[in-house]
Amino acid sequence: MLRFAIIGAGRIGQVHARTVLAHPRAEVALVADPVPGAAAALAACVGAQATESVQDVFADPTVDAVVVGSPTAYHVDQIIAAVAAGKAVLTEKPVDLSVARVDECLEAIRGSEHRVMVGFNRRFDPGVLELKARLDAGEVGELRQVTIISRDPAAAPAQYMVGSGGIFKDMTIHDLDMARFLLGEIAEISVSGHAFIDDIRGIGDIDTCALTLTSATGATATILNSRVCAAGYDQRIEVFGPLGTLETTNLRSTGVQFHGASGTSVAGPYLPFFLERYAAAYAAELDHFVTAIEAGTAPSPSVADGRAALLLAEAAGRSLAERSMVSLV
């Protein structure tokens, strides 16, 4: 039974704590959060000990693995400290908002990179895994186009987005990783976008964007993002080749549709947000991490994958600012 410590008792920490609790070969031993009462409240829900000192996590010899669910600015220091203490690490994305800081992290954990996994959980979504397996099996032939649509139901508070690193590092980074997962390495990127929401415009960010990525083979990925979607949490992927198309569609609260005088093909709403939509992906991600620790193998995605996605996010920002194509080779 692997004993986990959860750093951060906020929304994402709660997701990971409950996911660990549900895993048959893992348990939550400790929850750490400096906010008074936060760790204690979550620990009480999962039967764990609580502390307001993150250092207690690294000092506890009974902790085997650490989930880093703290604000992004703390990720690198906590990854390094956990690895130095001999613990495996599952860290939320992004590793950091700075590529230089990610490079510092890679240097500090050199030789133990195989002990750290980055939480690009969408790679573990059942629909994505099936799509990838069928794509790799040649079902659509040579991959030529990928379309990724990712739209949030509502914008986060401006106070959150101020420290998020902007749409590309906070939201699009999941889709950039997915583009690499499906296409391979990206050679160039071009972006257009706009701020339609006053609060987002006021912090110098955008809320709606379209990205075009081209791989070394000439295959392209189109990513469409919006911070707001009236229909709800819109999550779709399509891959296209000469033999056909594969797509993953939105999951809904029900599979039943209504057809009548008031409308046809009236379906239930999309699942509310990432907590519900990617619940199975979080469980599969954790199982992959636990299995890798038990087997002594390297989990994936790695910190290097996190760095690659961050490089794409930075290139997207440059493309938008310069209104130009940015080369990555």
C-alpha cells in the first residue's frame, strides 16, 4: 500500500485526495496546506493526518509519494524537495510558468527524473486512449489533421487568472500537450485571439483563441479555445487521415435524446466541468503512477513533456503578440 501526501487542499488537491482514497493500492497518509483549517478539513474526509507545514511532508519517512497540488509558483521547489527526500512525485501542470525554472528543476532532479510525473490527465481519458490506439493501429491511415476543441463553461475569477500565466499556460497547455501526444513534435505555431470579456481584457489576457500547429511531417493540429461556452464544458477531438476520421465527443448527463414538436435531437447537458468530465482520467492517471512506482519504471508524461508543452505555450504567446508564425526548430 503506497502512502501519499497531498500538498494543497484546494479544489485540485481534493480531486487527487479522493482519487487516491479510491485506489485499492494507495492511501492518503498526510494532507498539507498552510491555509488555517484547509488541510484538517480535507484530511477528515479521507482519513488522513493534517499539517499546515509543507516541510512535514518531506520529513515524514512513511510517505512514499507526493501529489503537488499547490499554486504553480511552489511546484518546482516542492518537486525538488520531495525527490531529495526519496519520494515519487505527481505534480499538477504547469511545472512552472518559466522554462528556465523548469530547467532548474530538471537539473536538480537529474538521475531521478523517472520518479516524477506531470498531470496531463487528459492523456488518460478512456476516449482519448481508444482514439490514440486506433490511430496508432492505422485505422485512418497517415495522420493529416487534428482538431481539438476545448471551451470552459464560464471564466474563472480575474484574481485567479492574474497569476495563472495567461490562457496559453493555464488552459491551452492541456491541448498543446494533447497535440504533441497525437502528432509528435511540433515544428511551428500560429495563433490568433481576442479578449471579448472586459475583466479578462483588463488583465491583459485573451479569452478566445485559435491555434494552428504544424508537425515535422506536415500534419496540422487546430486548437480552438474559449473561456466561456453557453452549452457548457465543450471537449472534443477529431483526427483525420485518408482512410477516415476518429473523434471523441462530449460526455453528457444522459445518453437519451428527445424528438418532438418543440425540437429534435434534444440531449442532456454536457458534464459540468473538468472534475466530472475527467473523473475517469484522474483515476487512470493515478493508477499509471502507482503502477510505475511499484514497477520502478518511469511514468509518463514526464517533466520533459511538461517543458515541451510550456515551450509551445510561450511560442503561442509570441505568435499572438507578433502576429506571426513562430518556428520551434
